[in-house]
Amino acid sequence: INECLSGDHGCDVNARCGNIIGSYFCQCLQGYSGDGDSCYDVDECTQGNRLCEHDCMNQPGTYSCVCSPGYAVTADLHNCT
């Protein structure tokens, strides 16, 4: 039985289901953390990585960079000009 295809699994909506012989496993998607049965959003902006030149805005499963007024985000989506 492929529990992933049948929907007969307990994976979180923010997890992927992987079918294995006789069972299945759940793994949180990138940008989420947890055990697969329960996944929560990782706030990349609070991890101190200095991802953005100006301001960082957390979004479900990801983040985006926001520039101060008068500036625009550059093509790399991290810096401002």
C-alpha cells in the first residue's frame, strides 16, 4: 500500500510523504522544522544570518528582503540600491 498516494498518512501539510516498503515517512519541507507529523515555520529573519541588507520579512517557509524607503531590492533579492 502506498500511503502517500492514498492519503492514509499523518504527514503535516508542510511535509512531504515518502513511501517505503510496508510503511512511509514524513519530512518537513525546506523552511519548516519538526518531526514531519507536525511542522512549523522557521523564522529565517531571527537566525542572525544577516540575510538582507536592510529589513528581512518572514513568510511561510521562506523570507523576503525589504528595502528602506527610497531604495529598491537588487537582482540578487538581498541587497538594496
